[in-house]
Amino acid sequence: TKQQELDRISALPGQPPVKFQQFSGYVTVNDNHGRALFYWLTEATTTPEKKPLVLWLNGGPGCSSVAYGASEEIGPFRINRTGSSLYLNKYPWNTEANLLFLESPAGVGFSYTNTSSNLKDSGDKRTAQDALIFLIRWMSRFPQYKYREFYIAGESYAGHYVPQLAKKIIDYNKSYSRPIINFKGFIVGNAVTDNYYDSIGTVTFWWTHSMISDQTYKSILKYCNFTAENSSKECDEAVNYAMNHEFGDIDQYSIYTPFCM
Amino acid sequence: CTENYAEKYYNRPDVQKALHANITGIPYKWTACSDILIKNWNDSEDSVLPTYKELIKAGLRIWVFSGDTDSVVPVTATRFSLSHLNLPIKTPWYPWYSGNQVGGWTEVYQGLTFATVRGAGHEVPLFQPKRAYILFKSFLAGRELPKS
């Protein structure tokens, strides 16, 4: 399509030469409020027409799939320290699939809304709905991906986004005998799943990995009611003590990695 | 500090032009995570386990993995949550391999595959790119993780 060609990336500044094709741009997901989501497609390095399409979502909520998924996890490029150039990722996932990175919801990264109140009334439901509309409209722009095997991948708070979008797609597809979104499955990592069980499991990890003392562990179990809407003052004190006085200067996202100053 | 590199790169006008990004002149810098969104997040489900049950029923291929050095959404959190789906076991717990090293452990249930990734933090492909790549290839192929 014409718009597809307008979205074609000839090359990114400081990018090494590559054989795969890339596209990026905006898809409007709500005309009234003027919400538009930004995507970046890095096609497969070989036979892209035969490879599945994989949508990657980071979490937050509010974090960018371009910043994390594309630029330091599964994408074909890595950014160098000064931000002046790109180098190749040794294990990019676009050898196996066409990777579609989506900055979602509006307000994340380059995705925007013309209704500033949208930045304060986002949530799981609208995020899933806008992402479904994105997919449907994106496939109109890239009709070669209609009926292609489609998967979703994500991490962290995308433990919400991914199953919620999956459910929307399943329900949407029910109206069609041959749905254009040929949805096969999803894969999520370190995924936010269940507030109560996740919380219990998290405190258990802190104790079993010797990040907190027995005393703190007992205090958290005593004062924290993980089913409650809001945590008690005693619970906050116990958890804050753990984080501020027992964890030390670690990267909680990778507990044996030096802390980024 | 890798996300600092992205903050530099994606705020460059020449990069935004090449990406056809920021065409409306967004009134704030591009940033990896939006503070305003996370501080004002409205509806958030307490649990997506009920949704998992519906999606398993729909016959989707569902894989859940966990980097075992993350303490924010750690492996014990995910295991504790998934255990409450009470899924029948198809292939009992075993170590999977990446090269001649244990890449993690995995168990295959009816409708869902769980796998840990050894030595990986919250962003698994960042910390263990090769193991993450093997995981992804196995997922796409619908094949259990390598037993040797």
C-alpha cells in the first residue's frame, strides 16, 4: 500500500548495513481523541514472507517496546554508549520472525494523544481495545500479513497486556469464518499475573535469595495483607525497611548485576 | 545503564525523522517509561488467571518464562500464580539445555509451558540472549525445550 511505502525506513542514523526491511510510523486508534500508536516493524532476515509475525509488548505500565524490546532485548540492533550509532544484536529474534514493536498505550514513547486527559485515564481495558484496533488497521496497511501466523510476546506488566489483548482477538475473531488475525499463541516473561500470589512469591524470593533478614521476612508476612486494596502503614514500613536497609545498592531487576549509577 | 543509550538515540531529530516519529511535535521528550502514565494508571485487573483459563480453553499456545535473578517479578511469584491454575502435567519438571549448560528448568502442562531462564534478570533477552533465543525458537516451533 502507499502508506506502507511512506513508512519504509531506508536506514537509521549510524546503522550498519542490513538485508532485512524495516518500516515505522503511526496508526490512529481513536479518531475523536486523536490517539495514535507508534510501531516499528523489523522484518525477518530471510524469507520474511514465510515467517510468522510476532508483536512485542513491554510493560511498565507506560514503558516503551522500542526502548526495551527493540533496543536492548530481541531487536536486530543495539545502541552504543554515546547514542551515536547502532551495532548488531548477536541473537536477534528476527531471524525467526517478523518483529512488530508497539509503543502502547498512547503517551508511551512516540505514541501520542491529542487529548491530554488521556494520559491520566489510561488503564488495562482501553489499552487492550486500542491495541486490537491498532492490529486491525495495521493489517490494512500491511495486507501481506493478513492470515499470517501471528503470536504475541511480552514481559513484566505486559503480563496483563498480552492475555487481555489475546482475549480481545479471540472474541473479535469469533465473528469471522476466516479471521485476518491468524492468532496462534503468546509467550510472556517475568509477567505480572496475580497480585496476591505474585506478592507472596516475591517476598519468598527475597527471603530464599537472602536479600532480607528473617526478622523482616516475618514482619512482612505479619503486617502485609496482599489481598487488601491498600497496604497498612506497618506493611509499608516493613517493605521499605527491606528495600532501603537490607537490599543494598542492587539492581532489583537483576540482583547480581552492578547498580547503574 | 543501557536505557540511557536509548534516551540519547531516540531524542535525536535525525533518528526521529528516519523513523517517521514525533511528526506532531509531542510536547515532551521521548523517554523509555512515562511517569505520568504509571502514576495515573486507572483500571488494573487483580489477576489475569481467569483470562488464562479462557485462553487455554481457546487452544492457544501459551508459554510463560521467568528469569531467575529478577526480584521485581521473580520466578517464585510466577510459579505461585501459575500453580493456582491447577493444570495437569504433561511433561514433568526437567532441566533444559543451552549448549552444554543448564539453561533453566521447565515443566509442560496441558495448555501451558513454564520455563525458568538461569542467570537472567527481568529482561531475559538482555541478560541471557542465547538462552532467550533458544526459548523463542522452541516456542515458535511448538517444540519442548531441549533435554540435552
